[in-house]
Amino acid sequence: MGGILKSTWEMLHDGRFLKKALMIACPVALQGMLNTIVNMVDTLMIGGLGSTAIAAVGLANKVFFVFSLLVFGIVSGGGILAAQFWGSGDVKNIRKVLGLCVMLAMVGAMFFVVPALTAPRMVMRIFTTSEGSIELGAKYLRIAALSYPFIALTNVYVAMLRATNIVMFPLICSCIAIGLNICLNYVLIFGKLGAPAMGVAGAALSTLLSRVLCMVIIFVLLRRKNQMIVLDHYFKIRPEKNLICQILAISIPSGVENGMFQFGKLAIQSTVSTMGTTAIAAQAMTNIFENVNGVFGIGTGIGLMTVVGQCIGAKHYKEAKYYMVKLTVIAEVGLTISCLLVYAAAHPVTLIAGMEAESAALCMQMIAAITIVKPVAWVLSFVPAYGLRAAGDVRFSMIVSVTTMWCCRVALCIFLVKAFGMGPMAVWIGMFADWSIRSVIFSGRFLSGRWLKKAMN
């Protein structure tokens, strides 16, 4: 056990821990970037089927986004707890947390898989009234939903590995899965190499197969006995009240925050869906660009959550504050560069995607506004919050995020659309207001030091 502690905590005293923090954050950011890029490639390929197909898949993926945020709530609770156990040298409890998170993630997955399989059109009607989008979206959703349990289990394992400073292995698995996804997209969407042309169903099937492959690789390799994190007796997992309560104490506020966050997005999307296919397609493509330029910041935040969790577990509170500041600055630099690169690539991508001129022009207007505002307001509204959660200050983060989400993003967006007839740019004006207010609140919370009192209790 002394070797475990040495690998993490001696670096605090010889100046190498920041490098270690970046070694956690950068692969996480790269993995997120690759996942977002493959979504963009999906969109580019589906773009060959027309704007209705782009809109349909974009809307169907809203279900996955809601699901992934629920899973994020579960794995963030388990990941934070595992990082704290790692910091204190308690490997036995990390394995218990892994088993319990597997159980919770599978239960959560079923709440999404069952309606997506049995009533996909009904699910799609939550997002749009366009019959063309409903039909294509339901076809995509019925297949893609089968992958939800696999991605849930993969995310659980990745969170546990990340909590113990293992980040390259998940990245390698992700690269393999992404390569398979892109190749299968080309074959199945357009009917290459003798395969039938399946359209949006082909995109869904390639997503399913790539996620299954990623999970299988991780499951097989994690059954090896000569490593820290092993779970090879799934039917022997038993509920442990104390650990479940600790996981849920973090997961429930995170899950509520993320769930309400996504439901707010659905309310916004319902407003956008009334603007017609041009606006829906422009908004779907803009969302992809915005996801890409934010990946490095989110990856840095997730890395920060791991680092702060380990610091809290080892009771190194000063180091927790130090790395929150350092990694926030790094996230700001990376985000600014990402925004500029994405803006430069946006116009060529809309051309390659075959977007109609009106949709492409609207998309470029929105991405230009994002490129200006996001470097100023986004980082302080998101990255420090990861550190607050890692220290156990999850309720504060939940209350702030949910309040600003509904007051700024949802209410302001709907007001601008209804009162002034504004188009999808109203979505981003509301989002800019949300980022700005949260950045002030979270910065004040960090400077007050109240978040650390949660960890010290």
C-alpha cells in the first residue's frame, strides 16, 4: 500500500504532481475530443441523406444525452468516492464501489432502453412534431438504444480507472471503437463492400457495434488478477448500505443537476423545433461544434475532479486549492485555442456536410458568437465546479446550475423567441447569460473556502 501512496503523494513534494494532473486531464480531454469528432463524422455522413436525416439523428441523440448525463451522475459519485479511497490507500473499497456502480448503472439503463425499444415514435414526439424526423429518428433510436447498457458499463469502468490514475488504457479502447465506428458508418450508411444501404439505421448499428466492442475489451482485460481494479464475479455483487449511501450522496445531486440540465435543453429544443427544418439542422450542427470546442475544458475539469478527490482523500487541502487554480488556467488556454480552431474549421465542415446555404449561414452566425463569448465566460462556470463536487460540495453546485439553467437558458430563450420572434440565436443568448452568472457564483464559492468545509466535516 505504501507504493500506491508514493505513486501519488510524493509527487506533491517534488513538483511533479502538476505533470501527473495533466497526464490525467489530457487523455481525458483527447478521449472526449475523439468521441465528439466521431459524432461529427456521423453527422457528415448522415448529411449525405439530407437535412431531415441530420435533424432526426440529432433529436434522437437527445435521448442518449439525457441517459449519458444520468450515467455521469452515477459514475461521478463512484469516481469521486474511488478517488478519495485511492488518496487514502483503500483499494478494497474501490473494488466495492466499482461493483455497486455497475449495479446502479444497469438499473438506470433499463429506464431508457425499454421505452426506446417499445415506443420509439412516442419518445421522438417529445422532441419534435415533424413526421419525417419522427420516422427516421425512431428507426435510429430503436437500434442505438441497445447500446446504452454497454456504454453505461464502459463509463463505470473508465471512471474507476481514471480515479486510480489509469487513463491511457481507456483512451486506446476508445480509439479502437471510434475507428470501427467510422469504418462501419461508411459501409452501412451508404451500402459499400456489398452491404445494403441502411441509411440512419446503418449509423445506429455502427454505433451499437463499436460500443459493444469497447465494453468487451475493457471487461476482458479487467478480469486479469494482477492489477488493482478487478471485478470478475458480477453475480456476487451485493448491496452495501453505507457505500451506496455515500455514492448516492454525490450521485443524486449530480444526477438531478444533469437531468434537469438536459430537460432544460429539451424544453429549448422543443422551441427550436417549431422554427422549421432549417433552424433545427443549423442548431444540431452548432451543438456539435460547441461540443468540440468545449471538450478540452470538460476533460480538464474531469481530470481536476480526480486530482481534487485524491487530495481530499489524503487530507491535502492546500494542494486541492492549488490544483484547482492551476488546472482552471490550463483549461482557459486550451478552450481559447479550441474555439479558434473550431471556428476556422466550421465553414469547410458545413460545405462537406452538404448543408443547405441558409442552414450553413445560420450555423456560422451562432458559432461566431460562441467563439467570442465562450473563452470569456465558460471556464469559470464549469471547471471549478468539478473541484467543488470532488470535495463533496455537490448540493451547492446542483442548486446553482439548475437555477441558472432554467432562469437563463430556458426562460430567457423562450421569452426572446415568443416576445421578439428571435430564431435559434436566442438559445445561445440564454446560454451566454447562464455561463456568465455561474462563473461569478462559482468563483465566489471557491474564494470563500466554504467548499472545503464539506470535505473537512
